[in-house]
Amino acid sequence: MHWFEELRSQRMLWFLLSGVLVCRLVFASFLPLTPEEVALLEHAQSHPGRFADLLALWLQCAGGISVHPLLLRVPQVLLPLFIAGLMPRFLSEEDEGLGHVAALAWLCLPPQFLHIQISSLTPLQYFVFASVAFFYPGVRDENHRMHIFAGLFLGLALITHVQGLLLAGAYLTFALLSPGRERRSLDVLIVFASAAVVVLLFLLASTVYGLPSWLTDIESFEIPSRMNLSHTLWFVVVLTISSGLYLFSPLMRIGDFRRAVHSLPASRSLWILALFPLAVLALLSPFGGGALGVLSFIPLLILSATVLLGRETSLRAARWMSGVSIFAVAVQLAMLVSE
């Protein structure tokens, strides 16, 4: 029966990936650009040649072809699918198919169907998850080559956005809190050394060719906002966090909790990498910063909870949450039709 359950979870994952993609394509096509997206587009067009700012580069290239919302939002449309595709890579050794269950749980959250607005943090979310996707298997398999790749993506995250520092802080916290501190410190040192090469090469290129970044000229990277982003998009953040909590906690039984306590060491590194940035962003939230940054680390929280709770509880929770997502999509479609 195990192989049948594994096959079924893979089929469910492909079916859900297709459904999420269709919904995101529809909403990205018909929902007009938000004021913040218009500000990002105008900012990119008014700063030609800013090739170090990947979002601006994309908006310049796409805007030169068409300003249709779907084309401009392609990176954001594909983001949750990219994350879901990498999730099985994390958990393949702990339990065959558990990574597919984590991806199912991630895709069942309502924001995966509805949140299609591009933001200045979109490239960061790619680099953060790609870095951890190499770091976690590297720790698990004692493979230092994986840490080199994790550092390369950390370096890209650092030159992309100031919130890349949160991932660097999470790696440092992991080295300090994990058992076998000397071995883990070496892992993180390799990551930081690899990231430093990327940052130093960028700074050198910036000196020679004048490539801009928040590292060299943070004031010029203050994008003029047409709206209070920290407040107007808090509903997405609140919906994501509350959905994640609702996804798992109500369905835990006493037996599940006992099993979860025993499996906690297996997911210790994921918990540290997820909770440190979220805690920092929570502390910064009263000052109006970091609302969208929460979304960069929610996938790690979902992965951690999946390892903690196990396959059966996570699948049951994902099925439960899919009903909420279907309702949310139906409401959004009704609003589109009424307009």
C-alpha cells in the first residue's frame, strides 16, 4: 500500500500544480496592475541599464514587449510552483513522499491561488528558497559542495535586497544552536565564504561599471510607493500565517503530538531557518517594515511542520485547507465576473 499512497500523492501534486497555475494565470491576466506594481514599472523604466536589479531588468525587458499584467507578473505567477517543485528535495531521506505532502500543503494555502502581484521581494524569494534547498540537504548528507551552492544563492539574495541579511542571520543562528557546533560552524563558514565571493565580485563590478544595488546606493533604491504596502498587503500575510496554523494545529491528536516530539531533531535546522527571520520581521512590523518578507520564509515553516506532524496528519490538513482555497477562489472569480 505504501507505493500506492506514494503514487497517489504524486498525482495529487501534479493535479494541484496544474490547478494553481491555471488560477494564477487567470487572475494575473484579468486583475489590473496595483498602484504599487505601476510604481515598480515606472521606476524600472526611469532607470535604464540597472542590470543588477533583477526585478527592474525583468520589467524593462517585459515592458518593452508589452505592459499586459500577465507578462509583467510571470515571475510571481511561477514562484509558488518553483517552491513546490523543490520541496521534495528537502525531505526525500526522512520519508519517501513526505516532500510531496509538504508541497501539497504549501499549494493548498489560499495565497498560492490569489497572490499574483509582483513586488520588490519577488527575486529574493527565489534566491532564499534556492539557497536553503542546497543548504539543508548539504547538512543532512555532509556534502560541502552543496554548501558552496547555498552560499552562491545567499550572495545573490544579499545583493538583491536588504532582507537577504535575514537568511544570513538564520544560518548564523543555526550554527550557534545546532548540536555539533564545530561541524555546523564549518558548514556555515563555507556558505558565508561562497556568498562573500559573490558580494565582492559584485562590488568590484559596481566600482568598474557602476552597477547599482542597495549595497552601494541604498537611497536610489527607495522605490516611490503609491500605497502603504506594509498595511494594504497585511491581509495576505495574515491570511498566510493563519492558514498555516489552521492547516496543522487543529488536527493534531495526542498520538500525533508524541510522534512529533520524537521527530523534532530531524527538522531542527528547518525550524531555526524559518523561525529566526520570522521573529525578526515580527519585531520590525510595528515600524512598518517586512510585511511581504514574511512570505519568503513561510515555505520553510510548512516544511518544518510537515516533518513534525508526519504524512497522515499533513495530508488530512491539506485536504481540509483545500476547501478554504476553493471558497476563496470562488469569491475572487465572482468579483471578477461582477466587474
